[in-house]
Amino acid sequence: MPDSSPLPPPEAGGPGRAANRSLSVTDQIRDAILDGTVSAGERINEVRFSKTLEVSRTPVRAALQALAGEGLLDYAPNRGFTVREFPLSAIVDAYEIRASLEGVAARFAAERGLSAEERAIIEESLVAGDKLLARGEFAEGDLTIYRGINGDFHDTLLGAARNRMLAEMIRICHHVPMSSSRNIVAFEHRDVRRRHDDHHRIYDAIMAREPWRAEVLMREHVSGVKSSLVKSLIERGEQADIVNGSAAG
Amino acid sequence: MPDSSPLPPPEAGGPGRAANRSLSVTDQIRDAILDGTVSAGERINEVRFSKTLEVSRTPVRAALQALAGEGLLDYAPNRGFTVREFPLSAIVDAYEIRASLEGVAARFAAERGLSAEERAIIEESLVAGDKLLARGEFAEGDLTIYRGINGDFHDTLLGAARNRMLAEMIRICHHVPMSSSRNIVAFEHRDVRRRHDDHHRIYDAIMAREPWRAEVLMREHVSGVKSSLVKSLIERGEQADIVNGSAAG
DNA sequence: CCGCAGCAAAGTGAATACAATTCAATCCGA
DNA sequence: TCGGATTGAATTGTATTCACTTTGCTGCGG
């Protein structure tokens, strides 16, 4: 017993938001993975983490199992967990998968209809985006604001699909490094304008109760983000040969 | 210590196949959920399971977390795990999601190409299916055989997509009760014949390196299984009003 | 110098003990 | 009689300990 007091909560992770230590540790380890504190392919040492986070191995193991379920870690019996590697091809694939899934979500939303609250949020996101884009160029911090607007649009539509499994799968796609919807890969004003126009058209299709059109538009929308990513990577001279044939599509 | 001997492996679950107890327990609990031994919506008691399976709570908790990651269980902090309920609408949705995902898998396979081994397995499944269907009607046990043939075709194609995340998501869809590809919902000879013809066409599209065609065909193929399920449920007089508008697809 | 057997250290797996929370029944008080 | 606080049993969360597996090193033999 290293400590005399019964249980002084080690809430070191910041504002004590998580319900219990396992969840808190899960968030901390996930962040460490996503921001590269622990590098890809690296093997995770349970005792090391438990010492760093000042908890026992139990919540650490719980967190690792949860993160393995999210697809961020690999597990091998008697050998523990390793950080899964995401080659560029896997990242590009994740966009394709997400495009397909969000397309289905848009179709479901069009079939099932939106609640008044959902309509309000989406329309607000459309208006806010219009206003932000009206000036013709971005000021400092505008992109961060648009990230939020974009997230609101997609999250609300996803909720309107009323299917939990679908939501969880898309959430997993978002956790693939660089694949999050909060990462606006196109920083050009013209590209963001185009993406925002997509939002308008998707919303129109959903309100017109045209499921098939909503699906196709959403698919193309997300797929377009992928293409922008691939294009920008190529322009930056990064190894683009990893990307498979459909990259230009 | 309830036992004098150091560790007499409780391998009660059958042939000791799993690498460790957590994995073994995971399989046992999953089976219990899927075959209805524990009913949907039920709250899971950790100590009860640990006594039944004659292990400690530790591997039971590990198993529950893993199954929550698979989407079979819900977790609430300080309240434990409950068996997730799958209303008919969720099952139908799972077919739509799977159709979309397997469509992407077929496209990837067409883009990336098949290995010699994969071609061999698929061609064998096609030939075996042709032979089985040639007689014009099913004998006892034929459907079980076709279940295996069908599984080989889909699993091999999924492997050829060379994307782990995609494979895991489809696997999750399969774990939704009644949604497994091993469940041939159409028991009519004519319907199975039609499904098997789909397999031929999908394979042709992949070998012809026509990704888009492969995707559309696979999507329609899986979606057709959903329609058959819905139709048979309606004919059996089950409450079909739960199914949403796209049922007739 | 290379290879392999054996041993020691490190790490994971499982069980048990303990803390904290939830939940239900009960006991008051209005 | 109803509502709410209280208490205790049941259940989950965390820590610790022990058992087993893996792994890398060391030393012996070829």
C-alpha cells in the first residue's frame, strides 16, 4: 500500500469529466495515440502506463481492450497490445468506407425524416457557413470555426439516421488518424465553398425526401474530401504511390 | 483459495481451442447471447457468469468489454453491461449497411485483384454451387452445404479487399442476430439459384477489373437477401410495420 | 565463431481482496 | 397513506498478489 489515505482520486487528466477511471484512462491513452505521443507499431507496456497515469493495471487493461474494440490497437494473446499502424492506403480506404456509410446515413435520414431540432441545427450550420464564406476569403481562426460547423452538420445528420451501429462505425472511421471530419483537408477557400454547397444540396435532397439522391450526394461529398487529401499529399511530394488505383477517381 | 492444485484449467467449454481464458469466455458468452441463452435487454451479472463458467471475474470482465466493442453489449458506468436489443428495424438496417460495406469490399477486390489461391477458392465455390443446384431441388442437408459455399465466397472476397477495418465492420454486421451470411433466408430453390447466379456475375465483374460494376452487383446481391428476409417475415405474418419504407426496395 | 540449451528478468493473465457506488427495502415524518 | 431519507445488501470499480508465458541473455558445446 503506497498511500495511507483510502482513495485520493488521481484526477490528473484535467477536469474530472469521465465517470470512472477506466473511461478517463481510455480517453488519455486514445489522445496519446492520436497525437503521436506513442508511435504507431509500438508495443504498449501495461505497467509503464499504469505508473505514468498513476493508476493500477486494471483500468489500464480495461482501456486497452476498449481501444482495441475501437480499432486503434491490436491484441495478441500473451503478448499484449500494439498501436495499430495506418499506412496511407488504409487512411484513403477509410474515407471510402466512411463515404459509403455516411451515404447510407443520409439515405436513412431522408427516409425517416428530421426532427424540428435537427432541422434547426442543420439550417443554422448552413446559414453560419454561408456567412463565414460570404467575404470571399478566410480570416485567422475561420477554419477552426468551420470545423465546428462541418461537424454539426455531419453529426446531426448521423443522428437523424437513427441507427446506432451505423453511428459507431462512422465514429471508428473518424478515429483513423487524419480521417476525422474535423480535419478539413482543403484549406483553399474555393474548396471549402464547394464542400459547403454540397451540404446545401444534401439537405435539399433530404428535405425533398429523395433518399437515393441524398445518398449519392453524400457519398460524393465525402469522397471528394478524400480526393482533396490525396491531391494535396501528392502536391506536397509525399509518397503517393502507396495510394491505390482509385485515388484519382 | 478454493482448490489445492495450482491451476487446473477449467476448459469446460469444450476442446481447449482459445489461447487464454478471456478469449474462451468471450466465445462462450457470445454464443450464449446469440443463441438466446441470455435474453435481449437483460442485465449481465458478472459474479453469476464467473460462477457459471468457473472462472474469476477478471476474464469475464475482459470478455464483456470485448463484446461491447463488437456491439453486442451496452455499457453504462457503475451499472455494468446489458445485452443490446435488436429490433427488426435494426436487423433490416444491418443488411443495408452490410450491403454497402460488401459493395465497397467487392470494389476494392476488383481494384486490387485476387491472388491465385483466392481465385481457386472462389471458383471452387462457384462450381460446387452449380453442382448442388443442378438437380433442380434440394435434398436433406443441401442447404447446410450451401451455407458453407456461400460463406467461402463472401469471406474470400472480403479478404481480397485487403482492408482490415472493412472486414471487422462486416464481421460486426454478421453478428447481428439473423443477419449472418450463414443464414440463408431464402429456402426456395429458385431464390438460391438466383443468389448463386449473382455470385457468378460478381466474380466476372471482379475478374474483368470493373470495380464499379462489382460494387453495384454485390450491393444489390446483399440487398436482395434483405428483401427476401422482409418478404418471408411479412408472409409469416410477423409485425412488418416496424420495417421502414425501403423494405420493398 | 556459430548455435542452442537453460536461466533470469520482464510482462501478461487470472484470482482475490478491498473500496465505492447503486439499488431496494424499510423506517420515519408529514 | 404517501413521500423521502436511511441503511444495508448486492454489484461494479480498483488495487494487489500470484501464476504463467514470453523473451533475451549468458554460457556451454560443437
